[in-house]
Amino acid sequence: MNSLFRRGFPWGAVCFGVVGITLTLGLWPFHAPLNEVAWLPDANGISFGSSGTVLSSGTFQSADPGGAAHSIEVWAQPHPWLKSGTLLSFYTLQNPSQLRVRDAFNDLSLQVGLSDTPNHRTAAKLVVHDVFRRARPLFITIASGSHGTALYLDGKLAARDPALLIPARSFTGRLVLGDSPRQPDSWWGQIRGLAMYGTELTAEETSRHYATWTARGRPEINADERNIALYLFEESGGAIVHNSAHNASHSHLAPAVDLYIPPRYEVVDKIFMEPFWQEFKMSRSYWSAALKNVVGFVPLGLCFSLYLTALRVKRAVFLTLAVGTSVSLAIELLQWFLPTRDSGMTDVFTNTLGTGCGLLLQPYANRLLAWRARRTL
């Protein structure tokens, strides 16, 4: 090893090159990308790409905050290659995870969070399996009220939970389509219609809405269904999706709220350095990301260990770990400014662990380098 170093082997350049590659992988694409939302050319609706979002221009309010009678309908068609993503969610500062509809590996997942739960974790969930396995338009209805919560697909009951009473306040706040607030969770597909109601829709009303929306391009809505919002996505261009509900502009239920397509992708109230105990999940995606973060910093730990050892620097182990932790912290701090990346403390721990794994490989690398040096003599 030392002979290689004395011959002018550029270990310093290699180390800085590894740091550059690590920073590039952690911070790419270095800026907020264009918002990948486009109008469908041959139908009413919009399509979402890998980084796309649509936001409400204002906040939704409920005429009965203490009640539980609300419904929402959405036409959605996932991309065939989609694995998971948030289809829609409602966000408030007090309860960021109050209601979320996700495509979770082909399963339709309705997640309800309550503001009084620790760390705003999901308090309840209703799941219908294999809903999105076929990439086709799907008419999803969520109706909640005194009878619990029901999920309808194409006008037919798919699941019901009598014990799940979603508070009306869960349908309030800012609406986010195609993504999640606080951290990126892009949904890749098409949305062709969206409607909200201040009542618990019945099976007959849901079936009628599906039939009339399919046949006429808009649902047949009665006055007693208290239509709060109706987005037909018929503008075919521009950055605004107008609220077409007949009573949205003058009803006491809520002011008229349009939808807005930002020019660049953004995440509402992005999390800064999320604590590891809030990030932790017993899921395949979490452990897969953790493993990638460990493996990604092994080269950095190995190269700096070899370099500092060759220079006979004291406390080379400590300095190598300090470099790995510093680079990881720099990445996480800068990722807060990048909407496509997550900023959290878990990555700092896993990156430092990866640096330590690189340190453990140093003796084996020394032997290999010494063997190669003898072969070249």
C-alpha cells in the first residue's frame, strides 16, 4: 500500500472523486424539476409524471366540523409501471396526515390520521387489495358518515368499515393531487374527474353518479347531496382547474376553491431533517432504502481509510467516520431545498454505518494492493 502511495498513486484525487459522486447521487437533479402534469389530448383530464402535483388554490372548510358526513369521488387511472404513490390527500398544519388515498403496490389504501395521535401517525386504515392491478380508469367513491366508511369502485360497494368514522375535518384544509404533503410520494397516472360532497352518499347515489358521469361527462347531482366541489378537467389547457359545483360560489358549505398546476414540482410544507423515530417503518421500501444508503457510503469509507492510513494520519478511523458523517449531513441539509428528495436523520445514521463498513474492508484492500504491487515489480 505504502509503495503504491510513494509511487504517486492519486489517492487524494480518488477520495475527492468518490465524494463528488456521492454528492451527485444524493442531490440529483440539483434543482426543482418542471411539474410533470399535462392535459390529456383526447379526453377531459390530466396526466401525472414521475414528479407531478396539483394543489388547491385555497383551503376547504366544513359546515359541520364535528360531524362525519362527507364523500369524495375521483376518476383515476394509474400508470402500468406504478408501484405506489399518493393519489390525493388533505393537509393542515395541525394534522398533516389527516386523510390520504394511496395506490400502495396495486392496493387502494385509505389512511386517516387524527391530530391527537403521537407524531400524527395513521390512526385508521381501510384497504381494498389489487384494485390498481389493471391500469384502467377507475371510479372511486369514499363515503363516510353515521354508517361508518364505505369504498365504492365503479358504483359498486367494494369495502365497508362500520367502526371507521372519519371526522368531517379530515376532508378540510389544502387538497393535494398526485402527491403527498411534507415529503415526495408522487403518483403516476391520470385523473379525469373529482367531486366532493357534504353528505354520506348512498349506494344508489353513487351508482347514479357513476352512470351519469360515464354517459354525459358529468354526474347528475341533487341539491340535497350538498356538492362542495366538482372538477371536470374540461379546460384542456392552462394552469387552473375550475370548480364547477353549482353551489360552490355561494353556498355556506365552503367558498369556491379551484385547483392550481404549479409550473415546477413542489412539496407542501416539506419536512426538514425528520427524526429517525418518525421515519422508521416496518416496510420493504424502508429497509431497501436503508440498505442502499449503507452500501452507497462503503466506497467513501474505504477510500478515505486507505488514503489517511497511507499518510500515517493519527486517528484515521475517527477522521474517516467524521468525513462520512459530514458528507451525509451536507446532503440531508441540501435535500430540504430539493422537492424530489427526502431530508431525514435516518440517512445520516445509515450513511455513517456504510462509512464504517468501508473502514472494516481496509485490511483486505491493503492485502490486495500489496499483492498487486508485488506482481508489478
